[in-house]
Amino acid sequence: MRFDRFDTLVVGSGLAGLTFALKASAFGRVCVLTKAEITDNNTNWAQGGIAAAVGESDDWHLHEEDTLVAGAGLCDPAAVRFLVQRAPEAIDWLRGLGARFDLELGREGGHSRNRIVHHADRTGWEVERAVSEAVRRDPNITVLENAFVTRLLRHGGRVVGLAAHLGDAGLRGYLARAVLLATGGCGKLYSHTTNPRVATADGIGLASGVGAEIRDMEFMQFHPTTLSHPQRSGFLITEAVRGAGGTLRNHRGRRFMYDYDDRLELAPRDVVARAIESELKRLETWCVYLDTTHLSPERLRHEFPTIWDALRGLGIEMEKDWVPIVPAQHYSCGGVVTDLEARTSVPGLYASGEVARTGVHGANRLASNSLLEAIVFSTSAAEAVAREQEPVVEEAALDLSPPHCPLEGETIPIRHTLQRTMGGGLGVFRTTAGMEAARTKVAELTAHFDSLPGAEFSAYSREAHNLLVAAKYVVEGALARRENVGLHFNADLPDPAAAGPAPRA
Ligand SMILES: Cc1cc2nc3c(=O)[nH]c(=O)nc-3n(C[C@H](O)[C@H](O)[C@H](O)COP(=O)(O)OP(=O)(O)OC[C@H]3O[C@@H](n4cnc5c(N)ncnc54)[C@H](O)[C@@H]3O)c2cc1C
């Protein structure tokens, strides 16, 4: 096995990975490995925008307070302050790379001010465009597409590199001073998710493989308003539509948020998602509706062009029709534990973006704080990595055995059963019996996966392994949590009122 050497290695080409690459390239050669094409990531799909206290009546103290309130007492206050203080600088940096933002700031649930910097309803696409173009221009950055990272390489107690499967070139080894995990989320644990196909918890599988600390995975965020339509399941209708005045109605036309929370449609996501689920259960219906028929068609078309066009393609006219919606898995607040410089508990390994648990989200992420988190912590990671020493590595001592990959066809039912299990036991509402049943099922599926004969490398099959690892963290975290807080709601715990809405009437 031949090893390629770089100063730093990055796993993933979303905003966290590419920000880090651009910052770290000032200190040495960077290699970004990404398992599909460069723009296959969650970042590209982000609609709403990036939170930053840049408005006239705003300041970072208010952004800090809103973030802490959403996090329901479980945020790390130092991490939150670190994040919000650096937000204006992060926006300036993106502008400097050529990212274009609208003049008006948007408003989203949980924010006490208009502070969402955005590019219509395709902010992620615009940001990813700007950073990926800058990466392509940077001679110090190599990007390897279709490079699936299978394992982190350890030597003398630290991570010194990684192994990746590169299409026809097969398994290759890479060494560096440090590795940054920027693998994004784990939406594919659920069948109903806003996340694209690449969100398969690979970072959790990789970090767990080297014993890095992982926590808070039970805080799974469900976005309240995703389209309920067979052709576009999980398509997000950004919170900014509610910020612009969109209201929620049940099939009888009642604006039901009046029955749940004084903040109505702009209550934090967990509150709105639970209110919707309660309505679905109470009325035994499949969906509720987002009503924008009272808003001006010009405004809707101008501010939400992506949503406008997608809905029109399905025969839904926002200015005339109520949009059928349901909650869907959206974001993982937990992940690989990191400090303010994105260091994990394993020397040489850093993590940033959705895969990381920086402490800024606590029990619930405030809308539009995750793109910001990716920029802020990847920036501090790059500065920290510049101080890492080149490790002395005996190449012969590194474990480069191929990962266990059963035949792809054998893992299809495993992935489907896992999604059903997670949706049933670890959704918006949970019960102790439901979570225990999920624990048993995840253990059975894992044992079955491990017992299958190994076959040729398959990314799909390896993703099944990573999803099973992540599922265990979600289930164990949820069962261990003895209070209802933020995104975790166990209906069997004694004081359900403490966890949020129960219909008032
Ligand atoms: C529909 C939608 C709308 C959203 N809207 C907003 C918003 O308005 N504001 C906001 O702040 N957040 C929003 N979010 C959340 C936000 O987009 C994500 O949390 C953020 O983009 C994560 O960035 P990331 O760089 O950590 O991961 P990603 O952008 O997901 O990138 C992960 C990368 O890792 C690669 N990868 C994964 N595993 C491997 C492997 N084994 N080997 C090699 N490469 C691998 C992937 O291919 C991908 O390139 C939204 C998310 C979605 C899905």
C-alpha cells in the first residue's frame, strides 16, 4: 500500500470541510476526500440562511440569549458565545469569497430579531458555490471526489491518517498531521428526512472506530414543515415562510398553534413539531397545512423561488392552495464531542459541522445556527491544526485491512428495517417501551450485519454499518436521558408538561 502525504486531510466537502480547507491551505497542503461529487451534501440544500447579529437593532447578546433559550439549558455557554461573537466576521468572509446575500434580513422561529442572512431560499447553494469555486482556485487544495473514507488510521494513540476507497483505484492510504471530520449528519437513519442520500452518519462510524467521545445523539431535530407529497417526500418548506407570515392549519381550517404556544408558528422547532404531531394524532390525519394564501404572490415568488417552483411542479399554488406538511428528521444536534478549536477526545482528530457536538445547540438547535457553526469552528480548527507537529509514523504498523462489507443486496433490508425502527421508537414522541424495542432491534440488525459474509467494497453497505453505529448512540442516549428536555420527549416520564406543548383546550 502506497501512502500519500498531506499536511491536513478533510473528510467531506460541505461548508465545514471546505471552510477548513480554505483556511488550512494557508499553512500547508490540504486534501479533501468526499464520497460523491463535491456538491453532494446537506449544505447545498440549506434554504433559510445563516444567523448573525448584523441588523441595526440587534447585537450578539440577543443572538446568544436566543440560542441558549432554544438549547433548553443544555448549551455550553462558552461555545455559544464563541459562535455568536464570530458570526458577523463569518458573513464578511463569505462575502469576500463572492457569496451574494439579499439586503433584507430574514426572520425564523426562536429568533427575537430579524437576523437571517440569506440568498432568497437557496442560501446553501449560493454559499457552497462560493466556497467550492474558491477551493478549485486554491493550488494548495486537492479534492478527491468519489473517495469514500472507510477508516481512520491510528498510531501511538493519535490519528495520523485515513484509508479511503477510490473507485477503480481501490483502497488507498493517506497520512497527515491532522484529520478533520466534516461528514455532516445522519438523516438516513429515518425514512422521512430532509437530508440528501449522503447523510449516513459515516463520521459517527469513523470516530467511534477510534474511540472518540460521542454524545447527545438523542437530540434529533425534526423540522416541522416538510412537504407531505409522494413525489417530494421530505422537501423542506423553510421556516422563513412562517417568518414571512405563513400560518399552520389543521384540515378543519383551525390555526391550531393558538392551542399550543403563545409564540404561535414562530415557537422553536421542537415545540412546533410536537404541536403538529399532536394534531395528527388527535385528528387521525396524515398531514396539516401551511397557509400562505393571504401573502402577496409577488413576495412569495420573489422570496421563495425554489419552493414556489417545486410546489408548482406538483400542482400546488402557494398563493391559492394550502401546502400539505408533516415533520421530518432534519438535523443531528449531538455528535463527536469537540472543544472550541474543534479538537475531539482523540489527538490528531478534529470534527466540525453537523458531525460535531460543539455544545452550541444543547438540547435543540436554533434555526440557521448550523451553517454558522460550520464556518466558525472550521476556522478555529484550521488555526489549531497549524500548530500540530508532524507525527512519526511506521507505515507497516497501520491497519489497512478492508472494511467488512456484506453484499449490497443483503444490506437493503437492514437499512429499511433500521429506518422503520428509528421512526417508530425515536421520533418526535417517544415511549420507554418503544425505545427499548428499538434497542433490541438495532442490536439484532447489527449482529446480522456482522454475521454476513464479506464481499467487495460497497459504499452503500458500509453506510449501513455507520448508520447502525449511530442508531445505537441515539437509542442509548435517549434511554439514558431521564428528563424531557428540548428535542427529547418520552411520554412515559412523570412530568410531560415540562417538555412542551399539550393542547390547552
Ligand atoms: C434541506 C435543508 C435545509 C437546511 N437549511 C439550513 C439553513 O437554512 N441554515 C442552517 O444553518 N442550516 C440549515 N440546514 C442544516 C445545514 O445545511 C447542515 O447542518 C450543514 O450544511 C452541514 O454542513 P457540513 O459541512 O457539516 O455537512 P454536509 O454539508 O452534509 O457535508 C458532508 C460531506 O461529507 C461527505 N461525506 C460523508 N461521509 C463521507 C465518507 N465516508 N467519506 C467521504 N466523504 C463523506 C458528504 O458527501 C458531504 O460532502 C439545512 C439542512 C437541510 C438538509
